[in-house]
Amino acid sequence: MFLSKVALLKRLPPEDLPDLAATGQSVEYKEGDAIITQGDEGDAFFLIKKGTADVQISGNKVATLKSGDYFGENALLRNEPRTATITASAAVVKALKISRASFNALGLAEKLNFGKRGAVGGGADADRKVEMKAPTPKTAEEVALIKKALQANVNLNTITTVDDEKAEAMTAFMWKEQVKAGEAIITQGDMHADFFYVVQSGAFNITKAEKKNEGQSAEAAAAASIGTIQSGGSFGELALLYFAARAATITANEDAVVWVTSRQQFKEVVLKANQKETEQNIKHLGHCEVFTSLKTNEIKELAQAMHEMTFSKDETIFEQGEKGNRLYLLVEGEAAVVKDGTEVSRMAATTEKAHYFGEKALIEDAPRAATIKVISETARSLWVDKESFEMLLGPLGELMKRGKDGTAVVKKPMVAPAAGDSKRFGNYKFANLKKLGLLGCGGFGAVELVEDTKSGGTFALKALSKGYVVKSGMQASVMSEKQVQAMCDSPFVVMLHETFNGDQSLFFLLELALGGELYATYNKKNLWGTEKCAKYYIAGTVFAFDHLHSKKVIYRDLKPENLLLNEKGHVKLTDMGLAKVVIGKTFTTCGTPDYFAPELIKSQGHNLAVDWWMLGILTFELMSGHPPFESATPMAIYSKVQKGINKIAFPKKLKGDCESLIKGLCHATPSERLPMKKGESDNIKNSAWFKDFAWADVENLKMDAPYKPSVKNTKDITNFSANKEDMPPQIPYKDPGNGWDKEFASAS
């Protein structure tokens, strides 16, 4: 049956498909008829039985569909604009049309098993060695060809603006390779995707394999960029951004010559371009007498860790008498120093000199001695807080005693310790855990419901295949996940109870949330666009982020799939696989493409501002049913992201206060996002969209959840419908003997 080949419908029980097919209506179109139109809201799914149809996006033909192909499957679940126009291109096109009303009448939304959107990137760069060759000498003509190819590659320039300086730096790294006719230089699905290529001579064919006897969606057809790459062309640019399997096969159709560079080399080029900001910060710090005791390398570390904050006229940076924990550098604008209501002095930042204030906060918990008020139209400051400073370099008082030329070791405080008291871990043994059922499949293994036979308590046991972790180069990421989970102690974050280390797997024993995933719940209950629900779940996520950020943790993978509901309907953030303790900025590109912030795409380094961007995307998705930059391919998403949130057409339901909040969270400049400004997350709480919302009731778990899932007992897994097809490969593990996992287990 054709329906069993549809990505969405194959997640239904097979016995329900005949009933669904029986509700279908046979429809017929003549050549040139528009079957669906881009921008219209759809309420039906179509499967082509005979003939062909063209897929057009914004007036451009991008693919042709044939018998067995389909489109509009999301319309079975929710209202959302059609992403393409589908036009009959054969004399007669026959199709099966299934309406959302028919789908809902059969209660099929409740039976669907929803797969997770996969995250990309992570720790692979650091752990896998990539063979890079020495640069090949180049003629002036070869340099010109490479430079022209780099600057003409639209996708590459979505990742980073390839100006003359970057083009020259990339060209300098490149080496030449010969490719024989018929040789596949890139193979679809290859996990070792590390290189980018420029074609000097010859030509390459792009092919994308379809599964035998399966139709494809309009989105998949549009994403399959079948074609030819000639001399002066280039390909493989996604590999420069992050670790991901190759999306197509590229084969030489004649003997060819290519120029090659690696992700690591590209990141070096981009990083060098970003060093100008650090150099400017070093210059600013050089004017701070309080830091004269720091060594040159310490000043550089501090410069890289500084955060940026912007202010408007009449805003106060801080108030006299309040307790402070930050030092500020005024790098743009003018501010007044006010004591006891009287202005006593002014400071104006110039390109040559930044003014610093609040330095006592790095040494002692003294109240602020004055108010600092912005008097220019805008002002920009850099800041660092006491905790970050000490984690990075050690207590300032000790550094001042040591002096710039001293040799004494200044001890740094540990990264934020494990949450809770010392009795939190060591209470459960792996041997006492009894498996009761499958809850879901993650990126590296299964999540199962288990019972502790000794206490009778039930938990979620997350298993990671050690072989797959090593193959993917994610060892450091897994250890970071354990560290972050151990630090968390919030009712809005799934709690870790124990970790175990087995021969073939690593295990997390986690708090159970039996209400199911928010993504599946929204789809099954059609909660998209329900303002009461969206506000409640956004509020819970704000409290989760506040908790993580207080511990210097960036989350980096927000999406409805990573929010769980407990039996009361309270929301909990889960999956710390990409979370990381960061002082300042980090540069690993990772996350879920629909939620990527512009600085992630540009490899400019990112801080906790990416989490607030993602909150804006989540708000849009919960209120509309789809993320704002949704597209058929990652690169198409990234292109839309770079154009900005102001280019997105907001559905009527999001107009007004909700749109303002989303735009405030999804500002292209990280320091301009609402929680990155003075007031931090209170700027969300005080926004117009949340007017009269009882934040304290959510925080204290006193607000009734807008949707309460049905959970019969502590062993009821009916809100989960795991699909074993989503299970990642379980790769046999042989211990390399380097002890990468020795610190993982908290109990045996």
C-alpha cells in the first residue's frame, strides 16, 4: 500500500492504514492546474497515483513529482501555510486526497509515533583526527579560479562572508587532488564528511539515492539538488560548518582536478577573523588599573570571556546601594556618575579609552557606591561577573597579591558543583534495575522505563552505545552531559539520580516524566496556536534556562521534542547532550538546524544568547505549528536565518504582542536579545504578551497545567510510542585503554 511509504503515515499502526485509505477521495487535474498554492493554509494530503506534478517555490521550479510521490502531509495535523505550489504537469494527473477531518475522525493523531528532529554537530571535531595534506603551490590563474569559486558559492557565503582576506586565507590552505572518471569523491550517508572542494577541471554528477519502491515528499524532492558541477564550481560546504553525514553522492564523470580544504582549516580562518574583537577587548582591559597584576595570557583569557550589554538613554547600568557582582567597561557612549541624587562626574568612551567601574564587586560584596546612568542616546558596555572571573583566573585579591611577575599558583574554584546534598548519588545499583518498557530512542541509544526492585521507584534509563559514541567522536560531549546533569537541581529540568558504566553502554538514571514529549502531545492533541499552553510551557523553559545559566551552562538544543511533561502536566527540560559549561564564548557549531542562531551559522562564537534565540523560535512554533525559518534543507534554513526574523511573515495568531516578544528574542545581534539586556529574563516576564500572567505560580508549581496528560500509575508508558526504526546503530565497543570513560559512573 502506497500510504505505508509516507514518512508521517508509516508511524501509524499498519492495521489503521486501510481505513484511512478508504476515506480518501480520488481527484483529477489537467495540465497546468494548481493542486495546492504556496501560502494557502491547507487541510488535506495528496498522493499522486498517475501522472507528474511540478514543485514551485516562490515561482521557481525546484522538482517534479511522479506516481507514488506525495505532499501536504503536515496538513493532516495542523493549519500552516503551504510551502510550495504543486502544479499538474501531465495531461491528466490522478491523486488520492485525504482530508484532516477524515484523519481526525479516525482518531489517528492519537496513534502517531513522532520522531525527533535530529541535532547536528557536537564534539566530533575535537576527537577525530582528519588527515590534512600540505598546501600545493598555485599559479596566479589557479588562485584566481579558487577565489572566484569561493566567493560565488552562495551556501558558503551563508556560513561566512568570503571577503578577499578570507578567500586568500582559505586558498593558502588548499591542496590539489586528481580524481579519476567514475570515482565518487563524496558518498551519500558517509559519516566522514570533513572536506570542501573546488573544481579546477573536469565535471561531477550529483546523485541522491531514493529507497527502492518508495515515494518521496515534495520537500525531499526539492531538497534533492540533482545536477552537474563544472570547472569553477565547488561543493561540500556543509562539512565546513559541522559534523554531519553527506546528503548526496558526487561522482567524477571524467578525469578531474580539485582543490581541497578541511573543516578544521576553515574554522581557523573564521576564528582569525574573529580575533579582532578579542584584540580590541585586550586594548580596553589595558586601561584598567585593577588588572595590572594579570599576566598577558590571563588578560587574553579575560578578553575572550567578556560579555556585551547595550543600554538606551536614561537607563541605569546599576543603582547606588544595590549589591553588585559585575565589573563594567564602558566602550561606547557616555554615562553620568550619580551619588545621593547628585551628578558628580561624567565618563565618555572613545575608541582609544574605555572607562571601567564596579571593580570592587570582583573582590568583595560591597554595595554600589554610586549610580551609573547613561546620558547618550545609546551605550555599549562589556562586563564580567565575579563567579566567572574566579572560575577563569582565580580570586582577584589573590592575583593582586601574586602580581604580574609572580610565580605563585592562584587556585581557581571548581566548576559549579553537583546539585543537592552529598547523599544524592550512590543510592541505586544497576543490578537492581528491572526494565519495563521502551520510552524512546535518542541519538546514541534507547531510553527505557525501569523499576528499582529494592525501593519500588521508577525511572528513565538512558543508554548510550559506547561504540557509537567513539565512532562519532562524542566522548567529550558525553562526559560534559554527565557533568551538566549532575549540576542541575530544578523542578524545570529532568533530574539525574545515577550514572553507570557498562561494557558496551553508558547509562543515565533519570527522573521519570510520564506525560510524554511536548512535540508529540502538541501533534496528538492539536495544541498548536493555543496561547494558554504556549505561555505556560515558555514560562517553564524560562525558569529552566535561568537555572542553567546561573551555573554557566549553555543548553543549545531547545525544541518541543526536548520538553517533557510529568503526570501533573508540569514541563521539564531534558537531554543535556549539547549543553556545556562556558565562561564567555564557545565555537562548536551544534544544535537542531530549525533553531540555529545566526552567530552559530557564522561560526562567530556564541554564548548563552543562543538559548534565548531558541526560545523565540519555540514561541513561534508553539503558536503557529512550524518554526519560522523552516525549509527543505539545512542550507535553505540558514539562508533564511541570515536574512532575519523581520523578513518572516507572521501568521495572524502571532500578530501584536507575541510577534514583538519573538522579535525581541530573535534579534540578529546577540547582545540586543531581551534577556541579554539589563533586567535579563525579567524582560520576558514583563513583556506585553505575558501581561497579567502569574509567573510566581508557575515557579512555585501552583499553577494548574493547561493540559493534564492521562497517567494511570508510575509504570504507565501509554504517552510514549517509541519506534525501533529510530534506534541508532549499536556498534560493538572495544576499550581503547585511554580511560576516557573512567569518571562516568556514580554507582555500580
